[in-house]
Amino acid sequence: MCKKWYVYIARARTGRLYTGITTDPGKRIRVHNSGRGSKFAINQGPFELVYVSDEFINKARARKREIQIKKWSRIKKINLVNGIWI
């Protein structure tokens, strides 16, 4: 059985947005909020999960989408979170 991958966006207590990939978005946020993980997560948390993508069939496709989203402006990311597309 293949793992399903997701791109997620989390909002930090500081208001910053963090984009990542995971097979379990809820678990990943709990890890961020426990103080483990990246330096960004430790310094910016706690986090609120604000967006989860549709599933991807493999990590490579999820990573490609993650990289695309990370290049976006903050406004474009917020529009994605809010489901607003012009």
C-alpha cells in the first residue's frame, strides 16, 4: 500500500505561514507544537493547521507542489487557505 502525501500550511502564533509535506497533517502539527522539529517551528510555534491539500500519490508530487507554494506571495497563500481564486 502506498502512503498518501499532503501539502499543509500552518499559521504560527507570530502570524507567519509554514508550508510543508507529510503523510499525517494532524500528527505533524502536534510534533511542531511539542517543540520538536525545525528551528522555525521551535521559535515560531504553536501552530494552527489552516490548509491541507488533496492527497498526492507519492512524496515527489507533494514536494513539487510544496516548492511551488513556497514561492508564492503571502497574499496568494492566504487566498489558497481561504479558498479564494481570481
